[in-house]
Amino acid sequence: MTTSPSDDEPLAIDVLVGSDSFIVRLADGRSLCVPWDWSRRLAKATVAQRHHWRLVGRGQGIQWPDADEDLSVAGLLRGRVRVTK
């Protein structure tokens, strides 16, 4: 099992939090807009919980510790929302 991202793996560099969705900015220049409703936990999270996020795995994923949610960039691109911890 590898823990470092490969050269062709999409990596997040930033997350922009909106009222209806969040935007994941990728290192390759793409952006991905994801509605909060795609994640049950994030849909129920408070505004403050949604704003408290961090990149994990050098950008392989996004974590919202206060909402107990972790999403992988690869999973979001494939349309898979929840990542098993």
C-alpha cells in the first residue's frame, strides 16, 4: 500500500466553501463543484463546521473534523462521496 500520491493522481490545493456547495481546486487547474447534499454529514453540518476543513494526504483528500467527514479527490471525481475511514 502506497501512502504518497502518484504523479497522475489528482490533488486538491484549496477548497472554497459556499452556501449550497463547495469547490475543490485541483493542482492541474481544474475545479470541481460539489453540492453539500452529496454528503449526508456535510449536508447536516453547521456553517462553522463546513468552513473548518483541511487537506490530507498531500491533497489526496479533504477532511472536515468537526463534521466527522473525509472525502477523497479521486472519489469525488468518480462520483463516490463517502470514503471509509
